[in-house]
Amino acid sequence: MRGSMLAVTAGLWMGAALGVANAAPRETRIPEPAMQTAAQLRQTALESDLGYRVIESLTTEVGPRLPGSEADARAVAWAEKKFRELGYDKVWLEPVTFPKWERRSESAQVLGANAQPLKITALGGSPAGTVEAEVVRFPDLASLEAAADGSLAGKIAFVDYEMQRARDGSGYGPGSRVRSRGPSTAIGKGAIGFLMRSAGTDSHRNPHTGITRFDEGLTPVPSAALSVPDAQQLSRLLALGPQRVRLAIDAGWNGTATSHNVIGEITGSKAAGRGKPQEVVVIGGHLDSWDLGTGAVDDGAGIGITMAAGALIGQLPKPPARTVRVIAFANEEQGLHGAKAYAEKYAKDIARHQIGAESDFGAGRIYAFATSAPPHAKAAEARIAQALAPLGIEHTPGKGGPGPDIGPLVERGLTWANLRQDGTDYFDLHHTPDDTFDKIDPKAIAQNVAAYSVFAYLAAAAEGDFGSAPKAPAPEAAK
């Protein structure tokens, strides 16, 4: 009898245990006191110019920050010092090593009866070289891809694709594919050089740079972007008849360099029963920039916004339960090198990374918010959206995606948040000499800082999780 009773008791216990294991996760909630604190934090941030001053400091004291350059090293030292000045509890560096590309000089001219200079910039990754050849124009990447093999032998390919302006930046995908895929495609058709209309929406005589890649097994050729007016000019000249262009680039890869991810933390509460300082909410931007401007909107703005947001949270009388971690990522521009290094280092700690958001789309106002949180955290997402609404931010569940540097973490299981900025004029400035501090609107930056402060604080104060869990990243070949 006793044995039967023990068996029944054991069965009931096992059933209860399985029931707990299979139960849906407890709903994540944000307590009312945290909402009240967030409202105060939001107002403090709107009245602060801290983000604006951090951007000014970076772009003035360091200027352009090409990965691997002397200025890149100075930017790392600047970021470490700035985190400490802003009162972060913990600040450290993590090394990131990558191939080093250098720009030295670049020029282009139309030759012959219509001789005239063209404003160009070498694409990141372009080799050095000088070529003189007839130019063949293509209206888009698809038409270049459709060209017959060998049809560009001894010629310069010119893709004259006009990027479209959009609030959400959706026109950049087709434009950037011309830059990333165009040179290799042209080489495959026999071209000895590559030109493209800049992936931009401005009408200034400022070409837009950006990284390109060459397929394995191909011999790279000089590759450059024309300013939009110069691309239009070249197109008009080609309508008159064949044109020869001289393209001269002195640039190329030069060994490797080591930079650093710079990380600052506002430590979460250590109060018994409510503190979870070992768990982190991640925000950040990338510290590097291209070399033509001073990297104000890309991505000095993201650095200033997120550094200031973390600092304002650190000034609260009581910290949230979780730690707020701000990351200034290394070398985003040439291949997400800092982001990939961070994701690799912390792959086993993804569950400790509750949720992450990145500011890397300029300095425009934030207009929408969403996350990839699972159903049990949707109520908490809605509460964050409620606190963001007074800033003019709409809750758009199911829309958007992670920022580029957050992407490698998302592939490993991180839950992302997206605070979408108005990018209507972002690609007027992106990767050009016009990306300078005078383009920064202090009121728009204050709104961004308020949004990131509210988001990070409430995510860190939430009771329950946002669903981050480790998973294997997709194989490179499948991407």
C-alpha cells in the first residue's frame, strides 16, 4: 500500500514539474512606479543638451574616424574618457582586429573634345590604379547583370541608378547593392574600371563613399562613385556620343589594424529581491566613420544619443533593476567588425542580454517604435510605447528591424527594439563631405535622447524577460 502511495505521489510530483516546465512564460510587466520615473526622465532629457554636446565634442575634437586610422585610435581614447566623465560606473575596451583600407588620392576626367573634370570618391575596398577607357552606361544593376560576357572588355562600366528618397530609408537597399555588387559584376563582363552614380538623394557635387566587395577569384579594378550632378553630366555627354574617361585612384588595403569596442555601464540595482545587475539592456552606435566629412550624422549622432541616455539614467536617485550597457562599436562601416566580435565574445551570454537597440540612422526625430519581443512581453512593449507616445512616437508592432550592429546579436538570439528615425534627408548627407556637425538639430537630438532614455530605463526596470535566448547563427552561405 505504502509503495502504491509513493508511486502515486511521485507521479503527481512529476506531472506538476512537467506542467511548470511546459507552462507559458510569466507575463513581463512594467510597474507603475517605473512609469512615473520614466515620465520624469523623459522631461529631463527633453530639457537637456547633453547628447548635442557629446556629438559636438566627438566631431570637433576627433573629426573623421576612418577605421584603423590615427583618428580612429583617438576616437577610442575620447570615448573611454567621455564615458568616465559622464559618470558611468564601469568602462572598458575590447580589441577588434580587421583589414585596414587607406584612401590617398582620387580623380577622374572626361577626355577628348568634351574634356572636363568629374567629382568622384573611391569606394572603400577599391584598389589603386589608373585606367583610361570608353565608358558604357547602364541605367541599373539589372541591366549590367544582363550584359553579355566579354562585352565590357577594356571598358569602364557606369551604373547610373537614381536612388529614391524615403522616410524609412528603403531606397538605400537598391542603391547600396549597386555599390556592393556592381564592381564584381562589371569585372565579370570584362570591365577594367567601375563608376556609379552615388547612393544618395542630394543634388550637391559631393560624391558618397561606402564599402564595396570583390568576389573571390576576381582581380579588383579601380571603383568609384560620382556625385549626383556629375553622374547626370556624364549621362548627358554619353547621349552625345562615345566618351573616354581617365580614372585614377591611389588607395587600397594595407595590412591589418586593431581598434576597440568601447563599453560603458550604468550598473543595475543590487537591492536584494529586486536587483538583476548581471542582466543588461544594450543600446549604442558605431564610433567609426568615413573620412570625407566628420561623421556627425553617421554615426556621431548615435554615439551622442546613447551615451547621453545612459548618463541620464545614471543620474536617477535609484538605478533600474538591470544594468544599462552602452556600446560604441568599432568599424561598422567596413563590415560590422566590432559588432561581430562582440556577438562572438558574448554568444553564451545572450540570455543575459534582455533586449537591444541601436541608433544608426542619423539625427532625425524618432517617429515609430517596435520590438521583436515574444507574446509574453508584448504588454511590457505596449507600456514602453505608452511612455514614448508623448514624444510623438507611434507604436507599430511587427514593423521595423534591428540596427546593423545589433544584427549579429539578433542572429544569436537577442530580442531587438527599433526606434525609427525620420531619414527623409539622411541620404543627402550619408558618406559625404556634408556629414558635419552643423547638420545636427539640438531639439531633434533631445527627443532622441528622451526616447532612448525611456526605452532603456523601462526595459531595465521590467519584471520578467523579453525573450532573448541563445540560438545558432545562420551559416554564411545561407545569408
